[in-house]
Amino acid sequence: MKPIRVISGFLTVGFWTLVSRVLGMVREILLFSLIGAGPLLDAFFAAFRLPNMFRRFFAEGAFNSAFVPLISKKYEKNENASAFANEALGGLAFILLILTTLAIIFMPALIWAIANGFVGDERFDLTVAFGRIMFPYILLISLAALLSGVLNALGYFAAAAAAPVLLNITIILGLCISFFFEWPTMTILIYSVPFAGILQLALLWRAAEKAGFKIKPSRPRLSDDMRILVRVAIPSALANGVLQINLLVGQFVSSQETGAISWLYGADRLYQLPLGVVGIAIGIVLLPELSRRIASKDEKGARSAFNNAFTTSMALTIPATLALFIIPLPLISALFQHGQTSTNDAIAMALATSIYALGLPAFVLQKIYQPLYFARGDTKTPFKFAVLSMIVNSIIAIGLMPFYGWIAAPIATTISAWAMIILLVLGTKNIGAIGQLTKLSKSKFLLIILSSFIMGLFLWGANFLLKNDVSSILERIIFAIFLILLGVVTYTATVVFLGGINLKELRASIKKG
């Protein structure tokens, strides 16, 4: 079996995730330019969130956090991993077919539950119609995600990381075609989603076969292996999908005001860029590595992998957090303030971005600490923590709604994210030394924080002195690029000088994998 190279694996996943998120930004720029924040875009985002939410539960939640450790251990012990994977594929397909059918039939009830503020206006019927067309995407992308889990367990990360790029490419091409040929934009947009799912599944199907995995989905049956998978997967689904549930609560709150869902979606896409590139990428690579190490009783190697993941992710996350908090408006204006999107829309998105940014380290740390539990087959503990986090989110979001309106949603999401990570960190005291930071990691972490604050001072000063000279679209884009380059150069020079990052060690780690 191919050995897992943690650092090179992270770079592979991070690169393709970065490509996907950059293309996602292009997608959002086109959406806000061609359609603009309002009823149509609110309806699309609400409908599009449904299959993505269930994907987080059934694929990236249950069938990744539970499935990857189990199949990794089977590969490590030379057991019949292929038969187990095909059994899981057949069972997942059966469940998703039932779910998709029920969702299409009861779509009005689903929309009523997640976007109650739409009831009584045009957004409700639009969201129901869009949802029925796009929901089958969950079947395709969830099966693709399971194949991604197989590839990750085998140590092949490229194809699984590249697959999401196809969704953004498909939507971007669809929007461009609709613009140049003057075809109905919304029709092209909503049908491009399930079409992209077909392409993603085909890509990963082919990649799995090239990696030596023979795909032969078996009929659904409750074997001993499947019983174990189901028992582990159910709490894992909620534990790993807590962010999606919190976003749904936020959508429920923000649906009371027209345009608010679009504002939150725009802010969400901006802070999801570092979260995806860093947090999700490192989590994808770390889970199978920890599973293998623990299966072979290599606790020293597992602790080393965890500490490397922690320092690498924080070296990228902390400066991103400061940048998104200090200069959200220049970034949002450069990306989204075009066409149908107004200055007021940009200001609203910037406010939400700054609040989400405060929770970014917590979101990333969840992706690092949860594998410590999942690799041991413990999904019940994160499940309990997730429930507490959701309760905190719901109480704050709904409680603050009468006073702060739609902005209560990002406030609640950020606070609940920190509640979740505090619980996860405290829980690691019961799992030995694997989840404990070394003195070297703590020292580097403090230097990373100091370097990030120095960068933040430079960004604040540049924004304060130069922002009044920015007016046109081109000037906004140039100004945003200038601020980004200033931040990158300042932070890199400072963190290397102080010793938070050792370039020689980093190059050696990449060579070793």
C-alpha cells in the first residue's frame, strides 16, 4: 500500500482546494454581478445549501470520518478492504436514493423549515423549484466522496482534491454561456449543479480504478462490518456537520430580511477560502495518517503528525484571520461590488466577514482535533460536544435576532465554534500524549501570533491612509491586491526572522513527506 506523505499530501490537497476556492470566488463574482443580491440569489443559495448540507452529513461527515479510519485499518492489517468499501458504497447509494426521493416530494416542507422567512413571498416558490432540480446532486457527490475516502486511505490525494474544481468550472461555463448567448441565467445555473455531480463521480470512479480499487457495489445488507460503520457513522455525521447545522440556523434567522442570505453567503465564501485550503486539507490528510499510526501502536509518530498539522495550519490561519478582520471591506469590494451588487451590499458582507474571521482559528482547529477522536473510532465524544455547540449557536442566534437582526447569525456561529474547540481540546486529556502540544509547537505558535499582529498593524495603517483614494472598480481590485501582497510579505519576513517558521525544516519536511 502506498505510504502517506503528510506534508506533501497537505500541499497536494491544499493546492487543489486553493484552485477550487479561487474558482469558487470567480463563480460568486459572476453570480453577484449577473444576478445581484436579492430574491433570485437568495432562493438559489438556500436551495443549493440543502444538498451541500446533507453531503456534509452523509459523505464528508459520516462516511468520511467513520469510513476512512475503518478502511485504513483494514489496509494496514491486510484485510479485505475492497469488499468492505463496495459494501459501504451499495449501502450509501440505497440510503441516498430514498433520501433524494423523499426530499423532492417534501421539498416545500424542507424550505419552510430552513427558510421560514421566505413564506408568503416569491422566494419560497423559487427555492422549492430550484431545490427539486439540484437536490439529486447529493446522490452523485456523496458517492464521489466515498470514493475520495478510498483514495485518501490508499494515499492518493490528487484526484479527490481536484474533483470539487469541476463544480465551479461547470457553473462558471454555464454562467458565461448564458451571458454571451442571452440564455436564461437561472435555468442554466441550477441544471449545471447536477451535471457537475455526474462529472465528479466519473472522475473519481476512474481514479479509484486506476489506483487498483475494483468498484463493484454490492446489494445493501447489514453485515458485521456495516453494523460497526453505522454505529460509528451516526454520531460522526452530527459531529462533523455541526458547522452546516449552525449555518442553517443562521439561514433561518437571516431569511427574515431580503438580501441577508446573499450577504452571509458572500462573507461565507471569503472566510471559507483559508478554511478550505488549510483546515479541510490538513484534516483530510491527517485522519488516515493518525488511523494508521494508532493501528500500528506508533503513538510517537501520531503525536508528531498532530503537532506538525497544528503548527502548519496555524502558521497560515492566524494571519488570514487578522487580515479578514482588519480589511474585509477592500477585499469584498474588489470581489463582489460589481454590476447588480451595491456599496451597501458590500458593507453588509464585510461586517459579516469580520465576525466570521474571529471564528476562523476555531473552525480550522476543529479539523485538526476531531481526527484525534475519529482515528480511534470514537465518534460519540465529538457528537456530544457538537450537540452542546449547536445549543449554544441556536440560543445566541435566535436570542439576539430581535436586537441585531440578521447579523446575529455570524455572531452565534463564531461563538459556538469556539465553544466546540474548547470542548475538543479539554477532551484530549483523556486520550494520552498524542493530542498534546510539544514545547517547540507552543513556542512556534506564540511567534506566529506575534508575527500576525505585526502584519495586522501594517495592513491597518495602509488601509487607513489609502482607502479614500479608491473609487473605481479597477482601483478597488489593485488596492486589494496591494494589501494582500503587503500582508504576505510582512508576515513571511517577520515569522521567518522571529523563527516561527524554519525554511530549512520546511524544505526537509516536504522532501521527507
